[in-house]
Amino acid sequence: MEAQPIKGLKDDPWSRMMTAAIAGDEGAYRRLLEDIGRSVRAMARGAFSRAGVGDADVEDAVQETLLAIHLKRHTWDPAQPLGPWVYAIARHKVVDALRRRGRRRVEPIENFEEFLAAPEAEDPHALSDARKLLETLAPRQRDIVTSISLDGQSVAATAKRLSMSEVAVRVALHRALKSLGAAWRRSVE
Amino acid sequence: MRTSDFINALAADPVPEPIRLGRRVAVALAIGLLGSVTLYCLLLGPRPDVAAASGTMRFWMKFVDSFAFALPTLLLTLRLAYPDAKPSALALWLAAPFLLLAAGVVVELLVVPQSEWMSRLMGATAIHCMITIPMLAAPILAALIVGLRAGAPLHSGLTGAIAGAASAGVAALVYASSCPGDSPLFVATWYPLATLICMGVGALAGRWFLAW
């Protein structure tokens, strides 16, 4: 929990990390996503328990939020702090996740800031549906996503194994993530 | 899949070029407006008595009303393209065109005898107005929706509807010099109805194209 956004200041740690990430700092981006993930997890657990829904889908909501943030990160206005931008997306995705679990009326989630003070680590046994959604991808795309995420391979190693260029792997990865976002959205409807 | 694994995939994804939504929406508006003005020139043109009409207050009020509606709805459209949109103060500005319109209606009711109210309200071209404003709004709405696709609106239907309202406001500005109905009674009845059509189409387009 080294980084917590300070309200109203774009010089807060999250905004700084995102600025660095957009400039190409992969390490900063990874730390930012881990950080946001911990706060979203705390928020999702709280909302799920208030709605009387089990914890089973919490990791889904976290990952869906991270993917949404990821796919739109280049449209964030750097003149505004990142925190509220993230909360808004997270709130929306958690409410979606609850609707998916059949909760028609969902209490609005207000105090996101609270969760920043109490970030929660991932439960190593909690798995998300992302694996199931991966099945909807083309085989090559699925292979690339699995290789880089689950197997922790680098882009370079994946490219070598598949005899592709690194650029082609990254392009395929990007397409795969976009379709994953769309598949997730469809699973809500 | 575990979240830490998932983050590996996200971090390996190349960084896209940053997008400035304000610029996108401005460019979209310019392109849409060009389309709208082209339609106006090809199909409509100014009304025959435009010189005489331009000496009247009623004629110019249409422009003022339309502008007062177009400006806040356009800004609101842009604001809604961000997930953390706070439309509060801007939404209040939306009251301006309605107050202007209401004031115009009150004055009209005071200066025009009651027997003429209905004929003023219906004008000669009510249906024409209802068709023409959405037609002139179509290129603007289409361009705005394309421009907004880069954004991250949380409420895709609402964002589309407000974009529809904005396109109707701009279209009304384009149409005003061709529209033969000047009475505030006419404007207050038919322009909002045409706007509602645009908002409905915008809401549908938003649900289709702006969800992400």
C-alpha cells in the first residue's frame, strides 16, 4: 500500500504511475495495476457482502475493472487526478457484477476512498472466469494470452516459440484483450 | 485465472497513442456540421423572405434559443465521455434555452390575440420542421458518435441521447434561416419534438456503439 491517491491533486502517486506507464514504463504500470486491484478487491468484497452475495466472483470484478481501465487508459485526461476516474469505472463494474448475480437493486457504492486505506491481497485460491472467456478467443490469440499471463512468458519468448515477430505477438495480444473485454460485456447482458 | 497473472498480459500490451477527447469531439462536430450545411445548401436554402424576416426579433430568437441549447448539450456530451463525469453545474445551463423559450412564449401570448394562437403554433410547416431538423442533425450525430467511441462513457444510452440533443441544437441553428415558422409558439412546440426524435435515435446509437 505504498501508493494512495490524494484527492484533487494530479500529482498523486496513481496519476504519476499512470503518466509513467503511458510513457512506456512497464514496471510502473504493473505496480499501478496491482495497487488498483487491491483497492477494487476491497471495494468489491464489501459490496458483495452487503448484497449477501458470496465472494466467488470478486476476482472477476477486479479483473474486469482492470481490463476496462487498461483498454481506456489512453483517454484519461492527465490534467485530472486518476483516482476518481478509476473509482467511477470500478463502481460501475462491481455493480454490473452484482447484477449478473441476480441483484436487481444494488446499493450505490460511495466511499471508495475508504477502501484505499484497507487494500486487500488476492486470495491465491480465487480464480476468475477469465479462463472460461479465453475459450471464446481464436486459438492463436488464446495461446498468446495464456503464454504471457498464466505461464509468465515474456513477449520475446512467446514470439520465438510461435515463430512470430514480437510486434505481431503484441498486436495479437491487444486484439485478444479487446475481444476479452467484449466477451465480458456480453456475459453481463 | 489469478489477477496477478492477468496483469502480466495487460502490462505486455503496447501503449496506445494518448487521445484528447475534447479535440476528437471538436473535429467530429466540424465534420458533422459540414455535412449538415451541405444538406442545407443542396436541399433547403434560405427562405424566400429571409431579408424581411431578418428584421424581426422572432427570427433572431430562433438562433439565440438554438445556440443556448446547442452549447451546453455539446459540452455535456464531451463531459459524459469521461467515466468520472460530474455534469451538475453544466446541467443547470440547460435551463437557459427553456427559460428563453418560455419567456418568448409568454410575450407572444400577450401580444397576439387568442384567436391566432393555434394557427401560430401550427405554422405552415410543422411536419416539415419535424423531418428537416432530424435530417440536418443526422450527420452531426453520426460524427459525434464516431468521435465518442474513443471515450469511456459509463452510461452509453444517456451519452448518446445527449449527443442527439446536441446534434438537434446545432441542426436547429443551421435550419433556422430556412424555417418559415418564427412564432415562439411554433418554435416551442416543434423544435423540442424534433429534438426528442434526435435524442431517441442518439440513445439507441449510444447503446449500440458507445458501450465498452
